[in-house]
Amino acid sequence: MDIRSRSESSRPDLVSLTEAADQFGVSVKTLRRRIADGTIHGYRVGRLIRVDLDELHDRLLVEIPSVR
């Protein structure tokens, strides 16, 4: 599939590890560990590694159940 033919909504919102770490309040090392253990996907762009913000919202943030 040609990347130019994909719709804008299907493109991942890729950001640097530093940007993602700042946004989620975690370390870059934590994101690297999550990529290594398969919790999240990393995308290589040349020598740079990027992550998808939408995927981080879905997989990195886990709701803590409350007891009532």
C-alpha cells in the first residue's frame, strides 16, 4: 500500500520518545522498556524511534478500579 494513498485519519500520530515521555510523565527509558517487552510499538525513522500517541493512550494508561 502506498503511504500517500492512506487517509489522514489512519496515519499514526508519531512523536519522539522525548515528546511522548514528557506528555505522559514517564521516562524515555520506560518507553524503551515498553517497546522491548511488546506493550507498545516503536517505529524507526532512519536512526530515530517514534511512538504513536493514540497507542500510548490505549496501552500505557491503565485505569485503576475503585471499590465502592
